[in-house]
Amino acid sequence: MNALAPQPQTDRLLAAQIAPGTHDERARQGFVSALRRHVMVKMSAAMRASYERELRPQFERTHARPPADGVEVRRLMRPHPIYQAWSALRYNAQEMTWASVQPQIERHLPALRKEAERAQQAAPSLLRLKPDTKLPSYYTALDIHLMPGNFHSEFGDQDVAQGAVYELGTAVFGGGMMLRRRGAVGLSMAHYLRIAHPQFVPQRILDLGCTVGNNTLPYVEVFPDAEVHGIDLSAPQLRFAHARAQACGATVHYSQQNAEQTDFPDGHFDLIVSSFFLHEISTASTRKVFREAWRLLRPGGLMLHMELPPASEADPYYNFYLDWDAYHNNEPHYAEFRRQDFAALCSEAGFEERNFVQRRIGNYTAADPEEFAEIARGERDAPAHGNGASWFVFGAWK
């Protein structure tokens, strides 16, 4: 399989299939995708050029040194008109993403619920929900990503609305960028492991914070003999993920659990992964998640997270750019997480320092297959991080 291969079943948008949009809804979503592309590519490039041409030299003349970190760059950039325009458009485009799909989902909600109920009747053992699950305050206090109702809100029995909104909304969100397939992160991580560590064939895989399974389903594709599990705090996300897996003919075991403390036995998994998950939780929670991952891994198993690069791996301007979400996208732990020493976090959890892993990998869905393989084998460098050109991954072997 490569970037030019036909899209498999696991790439299907269940919300678009069960809840088709009108002409106007699809046009609006296309506009939002195009607006995001303009903001995140063209305007971002123009803003960086203004920084390099005007603002950094101005700072250096005043302080006799360049900006030391992202905080200093942020103070420098905030009064500038190009930043103000870029930030305002980015914020509005984020809100428009969710607003562009909500009417479509609400109109078809009975059909979406029926599809979820059908999936639960067909494969009840593959979905475990726990109504008494305690949702942490850091999770319920905000609409993360500015998504109204956050991941977890329910508006009726057996609700799947937030799962459907998230699936369709993230398709609009990524539609204008370089991601050619949903699940690009999961595909990239799985194929990286397949190529870089061919002797490692996981039999049980756990995806933490799986939401609707975008980056869970690729592990079923790449490791078809593995037993794949996904956990999340949100019942609506899991109901929708389960329905989507059933519609795709994929077997995934979904359960409602907090990654800080699960009910799986010791040494149960060979591979534990996550995608864009850790920066949504506090550092204290991250430490608990890592300790739990160490408990759940068998000897020789691997914990591997796709995340934003740490501040130590980025220049001051890119740190400023990445940390916009911490201030404006309801992701308050974003910047704090990136300031951590990832190797130290793994060591604190019990992983040996010599088994720490940290690198950039290619985007399997946007790269030439041979180029991706060369990057995975360490024969060439991955593209610079940004807009899906490459992914930053880190973790440790047990």
C-alpha cells in the first residue's frame, strides 16, 4: 500500500455516508477548508517573513541579541497587524469548522443513532461503556479545540452527535492541508514500525485517547493479526468509533476508560500508542499515563506517542507559532507539555534511559513510498515539522 493506492474501507467518512450534506453545506465546508489552507500556509509564510525581515532585526537592535524563546517572540508579534489578522482569521476558521458541520449532523441524528445501535447489536462485545466513569475537570471545563460541547457532551440516549461532529469536522479541518488521508498519523506510525523494526510484530495494540478511531483503524490495516484496542473518556466518540469500525469491516475493541488508570491486566499489550493526545492533559496526568503504560506493556513492548515537538527541538519563532493553541484554542496544557523533558518523563515512569526513542518520521500518506522507507530506516532526514510534512514521535521500549 502507498500514497497512490486506492483508499481502503477504513478511510470512509461514516458521517458523510449516513448524514449527507446539502450542496450549500458542502460548499460551506469547502470554503472553510480553503480558508484554513490560506491562513495556515500562505498567511503563515507571510507572517514569518515579516518577523525575519522586520521584527527580529528590530529586537536585536534593541537587545543586542535575538529573541530567546517563544514567549519573547509572542510579545514582539502581538502588536503587529499581520499577526492580529492571522490570529483572528485562524480563530474564526476554527469556530467555522464546527459550525459548518453541525446542521448536517443535527438533521440526520436519528439515522446516526440508529447506525450506532445497529453496530452495538451486531458486535456488543467490542464496545464497553461505563456510565459511572468519572470525567476529570480538566476535560469537562473547556470546549477543547473550540468544539461546542467538547468531546463528551450527550444530548439524548445512545448519543453519537459529538463523535459525528468530530469526524466530519476534522475532515473539514484537514481538507485544506497536506493530509491526503484520514488516519495519516496512525498509518505513518504503523508503517514506520513495520519498516524500521520488522522483527517487532505486535499481537495486542492499545490506542490512548482514540476519539472516533481515525488513527486506530490504520493499525488494523498494517498489523491484521493484532488485537487492537482503543480507549477514550467520551461515550459519544466511542459509540461512533464502534459504528465506524463495523461499517468498515474492522475489528477494534473500544472501551470507556481513563488512560491514567485502566482495567487491563499487567503486561497485556505489545504496543501502546497515541496521536495528538498528551498535550491535551496536564503534565501530572501525563506522568500517570506513562506509569500506566509501563504497567500494561510486556517486556520488549513499545510505548510510542505522536506529539508536538518539545520546545528544546524548535527555534523561538516556531515555539511561538505552535503555542498559539495554548492561548486561543482551549488547549491550556499545550505549551507546558512542550517544555517538558520527554526522556525524563519516560524515565520517571520506569523506562530505562537507553530505551528512549525520539525522532521525526515521514507522513506516509503524503510521501513517496521509497522516500518514506528511507526516512524510517534512518537513511535520510524527514522533512521539517509543520502542516503534516512529518510527524514527531517519542516513547520508549520496555
